[in-house]
Amino acid sequence: MRFVVLRLRRGSQLELRDRAQWLHASCARVLRRLKIETVSWGQRPAQGLICSNHLSYLDILVYAAVLPCVFVSKREVARWPAIGWFARAGGTIFVDRQSRTGTGEVTRQIASVFEQGVPVLLFPEGTSTDGSMVQRFHPSLLEPAVQRDAEMIAAAIGYRALDAHERDMCWYGDAAFTPHLLRAMTRRGIRAEVEFYPSPAAHRERKAAAIELREQVQAMRRRMTREGATG
């Protein structure tokens, strides 16, 4: 409803900052209704490129609830029930992983978001995982940040539940979406954790940036899983 009101007030010129703020408030409200607790550590970036590991469709809701941002997601997300609508309305940049020709347009869109002073959040692994390791970061979509000398910030996300291991909360491989979502919604005491690396930095070369950012995410993930095992 709030999004409709914004569109009526601003028309087709609804700015990305407005969309990001709307998504931020909406996802925080959704997570409260789902009784999913969200906690974060570190300074929340106000701009630049945020690079995170990827575990679940819930990642989008969690990060949007933590801070206003614009996502870069695979094209399939646009068709996900409910989450796809939120992503489209929030100004998400969709990537066709099967098309090489679309990379230039995605790069242009990311650069446009930088110019508007809104953080961009990217999952450089290119797919979600079971959380056991952080896969290689693909460097191609880091290029807009390199070209504009924009800061890149590593972020890590993780999950806990009273009656499940983190792996059970992750959605990866060939798992069907709807059955997994229904199981996830029955979990008790779900807690989503986000950490931002304390030293954002600009990089001159995207491959080196991808390696360094992945190492930073790995370090934060090791701390999360170690504390989860002892907590």
C-alpha cells in the first residue's frame, strides 16, 4: 500500500532512494510478522558496493531490513512468489546469467545507482550455498565500482534457529522453493545475523578485489559458525 501511495505522489519518476527506503521499511515489517529476529554488527554502509555470501531467498529480506539498498540478483528472482514482487518494486537490477551481452547494461545500471548515492548489494558467488564454504567471487560485476573508485564493503550473513542447523535454513542446489519456504516458516526462534567488514576500500583491479573481499567474508563467516557452535 505504501508503495502505491509513493507511486501516486511521485508518478513514474519514483527515485531509487525512495524505492530502497520503502523496501527497507517493508522488509523489516515482514520479518517482524514472521518472527524472524535480525541483528547486525559493524557500520552500515551509506553508499558503495556491498559484497556478501549467499545462503537463501531470505537474504534479500534480511539485508533490505538492515539497510536501504538496491540489489543485484539473478533474473529468476523476479519470478519468486512475494519476494520477486518486493525485489521488482525495490528497484532490483536483474542479471541474466546466460547472456553475455547483458553485462554492459547491468554495469550501466549499477553505475547509475552509485551516482544516486544508494548502496548496491551484490552476491558475487552467483548462487546460494549450504553455508559450509564461501565460493569463488565472480569479479565481472565489480567493474563499475573499480571504474568509479567506489568503496567496496564485505558483508557476511548467517542463520540460526532453535530447532534447526543453519544448513537447514539455506536454500541451494535443486531444492524446490515452495516446500523449503513452508518448512522454514515453521522453524522456531529464527535469527538472521549480518556483519559488515570494518574496513571498506576502493580497489583498482576487480580480480584482486574479488579475492580480497571473499577472504574478508570467509573470516566473518568462520567467526559466525564458530560462535554458533559454542552458543
